[in-house]
Amino acid sequence: MKKIWLAAFAVLVLAACSTSKAGLISEVDGREYVPLAPGALVYMYADVAHIGPLLDILPIEALSQKEVADMVARTHTAMMGFYPNDEKRHFMLAGAGTYPTFGPNMGLFFSPAWKKRRSETGASYWYSEKSRSALSLSANQVLVSDADPFAPAPGVVIPADFAAFRRDAVLALWLDDAAAPVNQFLKTFMASLGIGQVLEMLGVPLTLPVGQAMISVQAVNENYSALIRIGTPSVSQTRGLLGILTLIKRFLPKTDGASSASPLSIAALLFANDPQEDGLYLSLRTGEFDAQSLAALVRMLTAQKTPAAAPIPQTAIAAH
């Protein structure tokens, strides 16, 4: 029995010492990749050291498990993918930091809640059936998911201009196809205002022609501000989108967007400044917002539940 335990210790020590020293980003044929699976609705970068605990903006059950939370708390930067329509997994996190490996691996080895599993990539990871938490740990990288935390190589390609776009950001994200979340938010927003029928009568399309979108969030004083860039298929559609958003802005009632997490308040933040056209892109610079509004925005884009907005009296609309 003693030899068995010694062998188990030796295996874990070797596993801890044989981890890769590669960072979160790898380069293949001149393109940069992150170790996340394809098909996510949203891919997100977080400067955890400056934005604070991820659980404050991502109330994901798997991240709240003690063994996982301890490692996420040691993470400096993280890349995440969210898969609301995937039957296998709903999120993936790849974090970079400095992690103890021997102690946590031993704790997982002796815990009845965690079992070793083999990834489809051939690597091994820890999995808790009770909490649907998957964890893989090395000296400088942690992988977390609610399923297999390993992505097929080489991972997901990063948009060519994302690195420059997220410069100085505490949080940044991109959506390869932003049509679904943007139009769902638009539908909810217009329902809150009761202006859907009005826009239809004016001949305004209720589905926006959007493609890839990026959001970069910067720290401003004690709050945040975001730059949103929305791509369209053509310059004429960018101009059309500009006209639609300019019209919608006219229907916004005055509201305190810095203290509310409702879709109406988020809309007020988005339209704090006039949208700007730039070829195939349309840009929005938001107003300042607090951590609560940041969490609401992230949950909306990652298909997390967002509080419903209260109906707006018709008198508020008539004033416009």
C-alpha cells in the first residue's frame, strides 16, 4: 500500500513539473490563437489583475467552486469563450498566472468529488460531476470549463486587429457574428419603450445588418467606459445602420444609466454619444458606468439572464 501511495505522489509531481511554459497566445503560420474551442457566441479577454474578481461580473457556478475559485483568484489575465447553444459545454476559461500545482493536485486526488478524466485531445483533467466543473492546472496556466476544458489545436484564431483594439482595456471581447445578441437586445429595448410598431410604420427595419463586433472596456476614474465597434457587410449598410441608431436614440427617455442594470439603462449608456461611421464599421463610445452595469452588459452578451425592464409610460414616448 505504501508503494502505491508513493507512486501516486510521484505521478502527480511529474505531472506538475512537466507543464508547458507557453502563454495563452500561440502563433501558427503568422496568425495568433488562444486555447479555446471554436463556435463560441462571445470570446472575451479580461485583465483580472485590474478588473477584479471575475465572479463579480460572471456568476458562473463552476467558477464559484472552492478549488476553481482559488486558482481563478491567482489569475492575471484570462481568455473566455461562451457557448450558450452548445450541448456539450457552455463556457471555457484559459487563465495565465502563477499557480501552486502540487498541493491543489493532491487535494483534488484525495477529494471524493473530483475524478480524473481523459480529454478528447489526449490530455487529462479533473472533473466534478456534482458541480459540473472541469479543471486543468499547470504552473502558469489554468483551464476551466463545465465540460472538457481542452480545445482542439491550435485553438481559436484571434481577429487580426483585436490586439490593438484591446490595448489598455481591462476587459475586451469580440463576437464573430453579433446579429443574434444585438438584435435580441434591440427587440427587448424596443419592447420596453413600446416603439416597435412606431418604427414599423416608419419603415425602419427591426433587424440590424451587423456582422463581427468588438467591445473594449477601459477604467475611467472609479467607473468604466467602453468603445463598441460593429462591422457591416457594406458601406451603404453602415450608413443605414447609422441612420437607424440615430433614429432610435431620439426615442430614449432620460434615465440614470450608471446605477441600473435594465436594458433601458444599458441602451442609455450605449447612446451617450452619437454613433460614428468609419467605412465598414460603426463605432459607439459609451458614457461612464459602474461595475453593476458592466456585469449587466457582460451577462447580456454572454446569454446570462438580465433583469427585465419595466414598461415605459406612453407619455414618456410622446414627449419625443
